Amino acid sequence: MALSESVETSLREAEAALRNALAYAARQEKPFVAKHISDMVFQIDNLISADALLDKLENRKPGDNGFFGSFFGD
């Protein structure tokens, strides 16, 4: 099941806010803080991307190799 539009929108907004915080942290905070903010941005981006990939896998037709070629062949 795909992320709902409201959840994806909220995640994108959170990612944008964290990127803004990262810009300030890069200039004013210790590297430890910037590293952890960037990890949060990375995790949000991965969550959205992984959800899209899982949807493609769940919705493929039986026997269809499609986008993945012979990797998932029967």
C-alpha cells in the first residue's frame, strides 16, 4: 500500500525543514549535530523511495519480470 498523499506531503515538509536546519547547523553547530540532522533527511528520503519500490513489487503481475528483468524471474 502506497503512502497516503498527506503522509508523503508531511514527510516532504519535514525533510525541507530539516534541510533548512542543516544549513544553519553547518555554520553554527558541532559536526555531530549536522551529521545527525543529515541522517534524518537521508532516512526520510529512503522511506519514501523504499515505499515506491515495495509498491512496484507488490503490484507486479505473476510471471512478469518487468522493470527487474530476470532478477525476480520464476
